Amino acid sequence: MDLNPADESFAARLRDVLPEDVLRPVEDRYLSEPRGRFAGQAGLLALPRQVEEVSALVRAASQARVPVVPYSGGTGLVGGQVMPQGPAPLLISLERMNAIRGVYPAENVLVAEAGAILSDVQDAALEVDRLFPLSLAAEGSCRIGGNLSTNAGGVNVLRYGNARDLCLGLEAVLPDGGIWRGLTRLRKDNTGYDLRNLLIGAEGTLGIITAAALKLSSVPSGIGTAMIVVPSPEAALGLLALARSRVGEAVSAFELIHGQGLRFLDEVLPDVRQPFAERPEWCVLIEVGLAGGLDPTSALEAIFEQAAEQGLALDGVIARSEAQRADLWSVRERIPEANRLTGSLSSHDISIPLSAIPEFIRRGAEAVAGIGQFRINSFGHVGDGNLHYNVFPMPGSNRADHDHQREAVQRAVHDLVHEMGGSVSAEHGIGRMKVGELERYGDPVRLAAMRAIKAALDPAGIMNPGAVLRA
């Protein structure tokens, strides 16, 4: 029979093997998630300082059959960090394991503990004239362990890849409490199964990442940013191809922005400075980073001129200062905040084969219109095929008025994504919110293999039960 971690005998067992300040009273901030869809629970909260303490916590939980929920920055959007049902778990937060253990600029490697905040890792890299390119809206509060556990994406995937692509080695505690010391800085290591990539993206269901060796890149000598009005999503893809033909892999970000998102900014965040007096229906934010002293502004000017000649660009603004660059990025980065303030009925983090994006946008609007009258804000990292496709009530109504339609909207969108060879989770993970979607759309052979791996590594089923796979 499972023990409740609030049971004093379990707590006493932990106090016997841990420093007295590791166990803390559970605070409400650890039991919520940003979208307010799940309310968590916890019998005990632990804040370890080193991997050996994480090991002791997990080993004791394994022996007592107590569920464990790893907690990182709490910024996840699919409920992976909260456990609303079942025996109250032991919640392990890695926020005190936040050290930068080493920086190796000659190797382009940085070793960080899992609790290090992403922006602190970026700053540590810049101190040695290197770039850690993972970048997302929550970078001031999300932590590296959570980024890796969810295989986070962000705005620079087009050039540098997901979190998985930026990691060389891991230190992790497995479900029996064993410590895997795989913190290698090697680029080549063909010595058996790849446990690193098994743990990355597993959302804490196969173990707890405690530290990582991360890949760094050279800092571009020049960065150029522009916002360009395009007549259609098809034109946006044409502009991306044109930009790549001129500057190759120097295109680091290519964000599609819909006019609905700009209008939401006008409604709820009017302080955001927008570059166009008349809100365009479609525009893209493009950023290039060049080396060797090449001028990114001139490169963007040439791209715009050629795009205008080909009918791919209607208007544009190129940042001439860091302040102007920040203003352009603020438009893109505050759209999710405007979405939250407006209140979506159904939000979707999806990916589509690049060439199919315009067709998906058209067919998606038709499918949603068949259910009712809604506003759609389709925006995101179109350069890597990732769209945030969010459906909102019309002015004068709110999402509570349409709760009865939420499931139909989600099903219509996800059915179309699946039909077109896409994914219903591009960068946010599965968590608890999308377990049913994974079962509905996932390949049955792959799901069977995932369940077999889970059973082999975590036979007691204690690690983040109910996330990714149904408990």
C-alpha cells in the first residue's frame, strides 16, 4: 500500500539521512501552473543542494513507494510540474542547485546545475564571449533542468536546434536513487545506449536531471533584426527561402505574426510600441547573425529589396539600434501575454511540415468556423514549423460562454494537424494535459516501447506519475 509522504514516519526517515533544512513546508506557489488548469498537491517539499541529497530523497521514496514530482521553474504549460490526483507526492525542487560548475570556452562547453536559471546560463556564456542560444519568453525564471526535461524550443531553434541539440552530457538521479554520472563534454561517445537523449524530453518520468554539459556557440559579430510585412503565409515561406539563399544558416529567428495578435496588443497592452501605424494582417520578425565583420543591416536591406521585387514583402522596418531591436522583439514576445489577458478558449502548440503551413492555416480557420464564430491568433516559430494556434471568443463574450465548445475546437485542430503529418505538441511537451492526445494520435508501437522503457527504469511507477504516460 502506498504511503502518504505527509506520514510522519516517512518524513522522519528523510530527516535521518538529510540536512535539516532540506525539507520545507509546502508553499502554494509550488502547487500551481501558469494556465490555471491544474491545482497540485504535495505531502512534503524538498530543496536539495547537491546530487547526493537528490539521490537520498529518490531512494527513500522508491523504497516507500511514494510518488515524486520534480519541480524546476514552474513555467511549463502542460501541467507536468503539478500532480492533482493520487497519493500526495514528495515534491523535489532543484532551485538551490543553481551553480555554474565550469565554463570551457576553448571547448565551447558550459556545465550548469539543473536549477540554474536560463538567463544566468546565457550571461555566464557571454562573460567568456560565447553564446548559449536557447532563448524563450520565460528565460528569466525557467531553469535548465526543466528546459532539458521538456526539450524546450524557443526562437532560435531554426539555427541552433532544441534543448536536446544543445546538450552533451547529463548528471541525473534514476528512479531507484542511483546517480548516473554522465556529465561528459565529449562530442563523440559511442559507448552504448544514449541515456542522455532518453532523459531529455521525458519530463521527469524516468529520472531527475541534476546537471548538464551544454554546447556554446560563437557570438555573431553583428546581429540584424527586421519586421517585414508579407501578403500571406505563403509569401512568408518564400521570404524565408530567399533569406536563406542570401545568408545561409545565419538566419537565427523567423517568427510569423498574425494581425490578430497585433490587435490584441492594442486592446490589452497598448504600451507596446508597434512599428506600423496600420496593423498588417501578416508580418514576420527576422533576425540574422553574421560573422567576420559582415554587416547584417546591409544583408537585411538586400533581402527586403529582392523580396519586394518578387512580391514577397509589402513594407518593413529594420532596427538601427539596440533599442529599436528590443522594441521589435517586444512585439513578438508580449503577444503570449496579450493572449492570456484576452483569454483563449483553446490554445494549441503544434508543428506542421513547413510547406504545409499555409494550407493548415486556411483549413484550420474553416474547421473552427464550422463550430462557431471565433477569433484566431496563429503565430510562432514558422521557420521550424512550430505554430501557436490559439482560438478566442468574439468581442463581447468570454471563454466561459464557450466552454461547451472547447473540446470540439481542440479536436478539430488536432485532427487536422494529425491528418497533415504534424505534431500536437511541438515544444511544450505532453505533461498531464496532453496524455489523452498522445494516446489518440501516437504511433501504437512507439507508445508500447515508451511504456516498456518506463516499466524497466521505474518499475514502482514513482517518477512523476500521470505525466506523459497514464499512471
